[in-house]
Amino acid sequence: MEIKEKNMMKPLFADVESLKWRMDGIEKMLETLIEMYTDVFYEVRREYVEKIEKIQKEGEFERFLSIEDLRRSIEEN
């Protein structure tokens, strides 16, 4: 390839790289939109909601100040 041809090709390669970068961004945005769209159609079974409500009303809960405290509690039991 001649120098003149190489100089003409440099901007084209830069444009192709720019387009690749933009397409990656568009692809990520589409993936996010698809996830948001599909999440709208999920429904929680009523039986699960009832179980969670029962646990919240009747359950005994412990609070932990740190993950280390939680870890110790799990290891002891």
C-alpha cells in the first residue's frame, strides 16, 4: 500500500473503531431495556406472599451489627 492510501485508510479505521464503541453502548442499553421490560411481567405467587407475611408477623428476628457477628452466629448454630 502506498503512503497516500495508508493516510486515506487511517480515518476510516478510526471511524470503524468509533462505531464499534458506540454499538457496544447501544447493545448494553438494549439489554437493560429488555431486562426492565421483562421484569414488569413477573408476578409473585400469592402463596409466597402469604408465607412472607406470616414470617414477618410471627418470626423471631435477630439484628447483627456486622457480617462478622452474623457469621459467628451461623457457625455457632
